[in-house]
Amino acid sequence: MSVFDTRKAAFAIFVTGLLTSSSLFTGMALAQEAAPSTPVPVPVPTSVPVDFNAAPIPSTPVELLRTALRAAERGDWSYVRATQATTSDARIRNLLLWRLATADSNPASFDELRQALDQLPFYPSRQSIRIRAEQRLALTTLTPQAKRAFLERKEQGLDHAGPISGEGKLELASVLFALGEREQAKRYLADGWRNHRFDSASQAAYLARFGSELTTEDHDARVDFLLWTDRITQSKPLWPLMSESGRLNAQRRVGIEAGDTVTLTGVSLDDRGIQYQRVRNLRQAGRRAEALALLMQIDSRGLPEPGQDLIWTERRNLLNEAIITRDWQAAYRIASTHGYQRGERFADGEFISGWVALRFLNQPTVALEHFKRLESGVRTPVSRARAAYWLGRTAEVLNQPDIAQSHYRAAAAFPTVYYGQLAAVKLAETLGQVAQLTLPPEKKATQEDRDRLNSRSMMAIINLLSDAGENQFFRQFALALDDELDTEGEHQALSEYARAKDEPALAVRVAKAGLNRGILATEAAYPLMPIPRIVGYGQIEDAYTLAITRQESEFNTRAVSTANARGLMQFLPATAASQARRMGLEHDTNWLISRPSHNVTLGSAHLFDLVNNFYGSYAMAAAAYNAGPGRPRQWVQTYGEFRETDLETAIDWVEKIPFSETRNYVQRVLENIQVYRARLNGGSAPIGIADDLRRGKRPPPIFNVTIAPGADQPGGPPPEPSQQSEPPAPEPKPAP
């Protein structure tokens, strides 16, 4: 049998199976009203037959993979399945199985999804594949016991066993009802119905299927969830099933959201949705004291995650306003009642609570408890160093110098991050010394490192994707492999491999992941590049240019942001053109990508201009590069001057920056500068972060600073002027 005949046969088998599945689906859909155990229908993908004689057989694995992936782009899944069924290359079989399981159009059957979970344990997107499998499970003819076994199993790489999706939880509820385990079934039913998104058709089908088991409390909770997620239209068919009080609250929430003038008579003011909307309206009307009083009544614990997000945003908005007005008691109340037990918001809430208590309320014992909780609840070097540094600061205020030194040593164990470097400065000061950053000796990956890396099965996939020019998938798989590496040598080898494949940003990202696990591959994590010199134009120090470049693009010469910022230093075209005119240089927007040296020439000069415009301030220039030049001036007016002040005031000023992205950006740039000074100085240099924070002079009382037209931030648009805060970025935030 020829390869074409084999593929035709494979396709025929596939179509037969598909038709059988479709018949089953039709029968199940018709039986929904009658049988509570009927699964909710999920659309079954269809395929169009392919003419295998229309094109020549790909002659190499690279061509075979490339051709199959192009077919996937066209939605020709019959060709993809036929290739998968007939190729003898296990790499291609596995890649095409993964592509089926992860495609946006969701073409995979349950059997294919389960096969991907079973056979591809270290491939990317496992959680997404598991969710899709749960959504397809209702269409199978598996026994209740088999369905239960699948839904309750734990997948490699996922945190816990059991269903993840709403569909999975409801299907497990159906299985447990069938097996007579009603109490456990009701728990899964309530969770799936109350806390998950479905489209309107699926919601109606689930209601028909489980309506007799759902209570008015379940419907009240689901409508609450839908209103938090701004799905008002989808919620309305459920209103007749709600309790009278729940329905009245929902109607008032929708009215307030629409801007109607509505009465609150008869409405439960304990409804957290109504409380949230009143807080938002009061704050926007400038009635901050009333908004704050009401906010303090909202317990966000147990709310759907979207509701927690919205309440946290209001909490941050009011917190920033309290900081602006120096209402430190209010700031502490807002931060310390955050209600989170883990995650970024937990860390943010505990840090701000401790910082406010220590620096502005003179309550070090209160601060100590918050910083201890922070220390026990975070894992990344950035956050661990921050917690340890502030524990040291607190111990100093409590006149516990030995304990303070112990905490500073713990923070200084992370010498490449902001608070680790500040802790090193503290330690050196007690000895009358200058803190020094000494990087581990740079080393290339050994042949043993490369052999160990290449022995991993994922590398065969990565090599094939690279050879096929599938850059997006190449990067995705390389980052997935990076999660499995546990030695500095392998991180270095993978970074070298990425650079050899002209993927500098991937090389940096791999090394950053290693840093988070305590593995410092210096050359990979902090690459160097030549910085052009411009005769007759001022020059910022190379370490600053490199620090900005690492944060902006991770040295990706081809980077283009969603805001159209381009190249190594992420210049907006208008900003670049303005900078080139000011320097008298020829310029073409395309050169921002095609000529990396041109991008860096303009970027380093622009950075020099920003530093000069802020009278030498590195912190303000970095903030301007990220958020625009007007913002740092506004923040100095709002929070006070920090140039030519003490170090503690400068540290506080950075922490007061109201945009989490910009605050994080400034800290990352300043820490990068210290590392690059060491890299450029043979591996060791004094830690100058304290001086860099205070660097700059106060402007004269009357002055004019000219920013050329279009000389706004290279890194993309700033937050909207009306925005007072935003949810915090992860630490450290990857560069765009």
C-alpha cells in the first residue's frame, strides 16, 4: 500500500469514528430534557477530506512537519491526522498530537486529548489540554467509573488532583449522582455552577440537566458570579429562579452599573456587589471618606476571583489617594485588611502594611508581624530579598542590631536584586566598607553540559522546530524545557543554544528562570552588546543603557510591542524620529529593527537627555522611560523631593510610585545597572545603588525644561491619566 493509500485509509477510519461520535452526540442532545444524566453537548469538530494526490510527498522530516503545520493553520485536520498516523518519526507524531490538542479551534477528540496528557508529560500547555479533555468527556461512552477515574486523577505538572474546569466539575457531579454518592455530587455541582464561565447555550443545557438538583442559593451565587464578570445578559434568564432578595439585589446592581438613579430601598446593603459599586461611585465623586468607610465593610474572602480583582482595584485606588494625602492611618487600614492568604496581592498587602506601619506610623512591632508574614509567604528572589531587608530595617528601629544584621545577610544572599543590593550596602556600612558585587566567574557550557541537555527528549523536538522555522513553537518548547533544568551548566547550554539560533531574548528568559531558582548563569542572564559613541553628543554610562535594554526587549533586536515600540530599546517611531532630528542623524523607521546599532544610538542618547532633564536622577529617568516624562515630575510634586536627601527617603519615593509596572521597572533597572557595572569591570564593582537612588540635584526654583515634541516614553503608552493604580505586576515582571 502506498503512503497515499495508507493516509486515505487512516482518514476513512477517522471519518467513520467522527460520524459515529456525531450520531451519539445527536442522540444525547435530544435526550437532555428527559434524562438528568445526559451530557451537555459540546460542538464536535469536523474535517474536510484532503486530496493526497494534489501535492508531492514531503521528502524530509522538516518538510513533513512544516507541511502538516501549514495544514493545521488552514484547519485541515484530516491531513494532520493522516500525517500523524503514517509517519514513522515519533517527534512528528508527538508534535502533531500536541498541535491537535492545543489548537484554538479545539479540533481534538477526548481520546486525542487524553493521549496527549498521557504521552506528552513535559510539553507546554498541559493545563489547557486537561481542561479541554474535561470539556470533551461528556461526549464519550466511557462508564461512570472510567469518567470518575479520569476526572479525579492528578496530571504531571499540575498542582492538584481533580477537575479544573466547570464542565469537569459538573460532569463529575453527574457521575457521582449516577453512582449514588449524592452529597459529594452536590458539592461538585454547586462549585461548578456557581464559580465557572459557560456560554449561554451551555448554561441553558446545564440548567435543563441539573435543574432539579440546583437550589435558589445556587442560582443567587451564579448570578452574583455573572454580574462580577460583567455578563448581565447571560444572568437574566436565571433571575426568575433566584430568591426574592437576590433578584432585587441583582436588579439594583444592574441599574447602578448602567448609571441609573435607583433607590436602595429593600436592598441588602450587605450585598458585596452593591457595596463595591457604591464605593466606586463615592470615590469617583470625590467622597473619599465615605468610600473608605464602606470599603472597610467589604470582606472579599469567598468572592469569585473577578469580584476580588475589582475590589482590590478599588482598594489600591483608595490606598494611593491615602498616600497622596498622607493619611497614613487610612493607608494602613486599607492595606492590612487585604484578605489574601497567598499570591501577589497577599505580598503587596503585607508589604505595604509593614512599610506604612514602620515608616509613617512609628509602629515597628506592628510592622514586624507584617514583614514576617511576607517572608513566609513569598518565594522569588525579588520578594524574599524585600522581606528580609525590611525585617532588618525594622530590627534596627527596635534596637536589635544583631538581628538586623542577620536579616540583611539573608537579603544580601540575592545580590542581583534591588533589596539584596541595598542590604549589602547596609552590611558594608556597619564595617566602614564599600559593598562590592562580585559575579561568579563566567564560564561556557562544557561538552558534558551540552550532552546532558541534548539527552533530554525535548531537545529533539526543539531542534526539529528550529530546523522547520517554527519560531513561536520553538520558543514555547524551549521555555517548557527550561522549567525542567536543574544545573547552571544546562541553563548556560540552553542559553548558548538560543543565542546560536538568533533568539537572544529567549536566552535571557531562560537565564532569568534560572535566577529564580538560584542558578546564576551570568553571561546568559546579563548579555553585553556594543554601544555606539556619538561625537559631539553626551553619553550615558553603558551600564545604564544595557540595564534599560535588558528590561525593555531582553536584547531582542526584532521586538515590536503592541504599542508599536520597536527594537532593542523599544522606541516608538515618533520618539525615534524626534531624537534623530535633534541629533542631526539620518533616520528611517525600519532601521529601528534592521539596524540595531541605530536603535541603540538613539536610545542611549534619549536616555542621556532624560537624565539631564531630571537633573541627573537615574530613578526619575527610568520612570520616565516607562511612564512618560510628565509622570516623574508630577510624582515629585505629589510625594515630595528625594534628590539630595537621605537614602531612606529615596527608597520611600520609589515605593510611592502609584503604577506597579513603573515601580517594578525602576527597581529592576537600578538593580541591572549594578550587575552591568560588574560585568563591564571584569566581574566585580562597587554596589552604587544607594548613590544611584539619590543621584541628581534639585532643580532651581524657576526653570524651564524642554521636552522635544514626540519625546514621550519609548516603551509604550503610559497608563491613563485618570487611573490611580493598577493590579500589581508579578515580581520580577518580564520585559516586554
